[in-house]
Amino acid sequence: MKIILLLGMTLLHASSGLSTGEINSEMQRLLYIYFEMDRIENEIDTKLFLYETPLESNWVPSAIYKYADFRESLYVMATEGVAGKKFYIGEDVTNGHVYGLVNIAAFLAQSMKETIKYDACDENSWDEVGGKYPLSNACGQLGQSYQDYHCSEEEKHMECPVDPNMSVTAVTHDKWYGAPAPLFCGPKTDEQPHSGFWDHSYSCNKGWANPPETCDVYEGQKAGKFDQSRPYANTAGRTDVEGCCWWGRGVIQTSGICNFGKLNYYLGARAAQEGRNSKYPSIDFCKDPEVICSSSEYKELKWIAGMFYWMESVQPYNEGGWKYADELAKFVEGGMEGTSFIDAVSGIVNRGCHNPPCGTGAVDGTLERSQNFKRVLNTMFVGSPPEVFGPVTINLESPINPSSPTIPTPSSPSPPRNWAELKSINVNAVYVHLILA
């Protein structure tokens, strides 16, 4: 593999005019990651990123989540980062990229459980109250209030403002028989001063009625309807959807005014307006949080939102004697045996701690998450895991300078060390690999 990657790097030198010194260790690790993952792209899309259909219970490839979009998001988050952090892709030792691949595997295992299996980008309305689904679930479920998810005092200036006049409708939703319509937010009006509920048991196909009724709230609807006849509170007591536009979006459901604000501050329109490098200068994540799910131009955003959560909450986790970076290294260096590592990660993602029950209870789907992890690892590492020359000390606490990203943005006058070049190099390397095989 070293020979093939060296050939790939030679092609990169020739095509870009960059010297060996200009291709830093970070880029070399990324080339290794791309090499390993590009060769299993088909398996990822057809055997890992699977959606469980609600009616037939068949598993089919997701229409929303694709490897190509993940790949592009990895470049952004591993090289440029956000909020002073980067997505971890490995160490500068022999086979050091393996640590990065296992980090990716843990991320994908959680993503497969959280959203990919539902083929959802927007949060579904699932918190049932009294046999009905409050429309104010858009404000928060299980007693949460997403518009009150504030940043720390040091980062409060990054938050999105809550606009009571903002109106947004989700683009994805659950698909079972009678499933609630997409979440939505909007201002209170004289005509509609409150929010009601979704009646999932209502039979809406009544062609014989006078006037006839049809299921036309969303495509593919089989049953159910809105009932706005009276206020109906969610678990937290909300009976309106004003300012409630901050529900979860993306592969691990980024939510709240702090998280969307940080995306805008570091990657979006606000960064550009305030003179910082911006990957998406035309996107205002505060004025249009739904762009994460709705954009056809930047399909990688649904992955970037999830990676941002991973970088903020999982990679730096260090509580009660359990440190993610150390446990990741131990798992890799121990031959990738057992489920204790991924079970702890599942606790962090689903309940906020490594040793649940905590927060709101036990982890949802511990076994499924660990099985996902094993499937991803088995796909990445056919046979025995590669030998690593540890032990290493993984440092996930050294922030990058957010005003000076390591890699120039596309508008930079510097030589373009960017996604397109890495993509072409990887394709050439894989092509040579196939010929030699």
C-alpha cells in the first residue's frame, strides 16, 4: 500500500506543482484514509448506509446518506475544522491512520442508528403525549427546549438569535402508517394563537365522503391529520411553535441556537461578514437552519453538522476517569476487541455520559450500535486489523486557530491544496491497486 500511496503522492506533485514539503502530514493521513475508504465505497453505500422501510421492514440503501457526501465533509472537518477543533483522522506513526479509521467507524456506527436507518435528516416527531403527537414537539422533545440551548458565557456571542417571525418546515419525516407530518415552526397569529396535535389514527382516505377527503399533508401519507382545534402541550408544556426552528438536523441531529450559531460563526455567512475565512459564505445557518437538510448544492452539510457534534461532544469527552482519546488508543492497540469502548461512546451520544443510565435513562439501542460498529470495522479491515506501532498519546484538546485555518479556502490565492486534487489522486491510486491485484 505504501508504494501505491507514494505513486498517488507523486501524481499529486505532478498535477499541482506542490513540493513534497508542501504536502503536510495531515494531508498524508487523509490520503491513507481516502485510499482505505474509497476502495469500499460500494460496500458502504449498499451494505452499511441502509434504511429500514417501515411497511415491508426491508433494508435498502439510503436515499439521503451517501459516501460521496461523507467524503467531502471529512475533508472540510479534518483539515479546516470548526469552533477551534478538527475531526480526528490519525497519528503520525506507521499505520497511524488506523486510529482515524476507528474514530470514523465509531461515528458511522452512531449515525447508522440515529438517522441513516430512518433515512431522515430532520428530527422526526416521536414524543407521544396522551396518544397524540404535539405539534410543539418542534420546540423540543422529552421536555427539552432547543431554543434555550445556550452557549457558555465565553461563546454566547456566537449564538443564533431567536426570530419569532421565522417560518420553517422540515424536508424529511417519519414514514410509518399515520406518521406525524414534518416538524414546522412559525409565529403565533390571531387566526392561530396556539398549536394543536397530529392525530395519527385518523383515516384520511375518504373518497366517498361529502366533500371527499384525501391524505394530502405529505407525499406518501396513509393516515393522520392536523388538529388545531385546541392547544395541545408537548412534554415541556409548550402550546405554540413560535421561535421553535432549532430541532435536530443532520446525521447526528445537531440542534439548538448555540450549535447552529457556531456553524454560522465559523463556516457560514457570519464568518464571511466579519472578515474570517468561510467555507460557505452564502449560507446563513441562523436564518435558514433547514439548509443542512434541504441543500442540493451542498449535500455534505448533513454530515458536517454531525461531525461538528462529534468534535464538540465526543472527541474531547473526559469525565469520571474515562477519556475518549485514551480509550480510542487502547481499543486500537488492544486489537479492537470487545464492546466496552463503543458501548461507552453510545452512552455519550445517546445519554450524555459514558456509563449510563444517566440523563433520561438507559441507552437506546446499545446492542444495535455495537453491531453497527463491528460491521463497519469488518468492512474497513478485512481479516485481522492492521498492526499499529503504539502506544500513542492522542491529543484532541489542541484547538486550531479558527481565524487561520491550516488549509486555504477555495478563494485563497495560495496553491490549491484542496478536495478536488485529493479526490483525483485517490482515484488514480485505487486504479493502480486494482491493476496490481
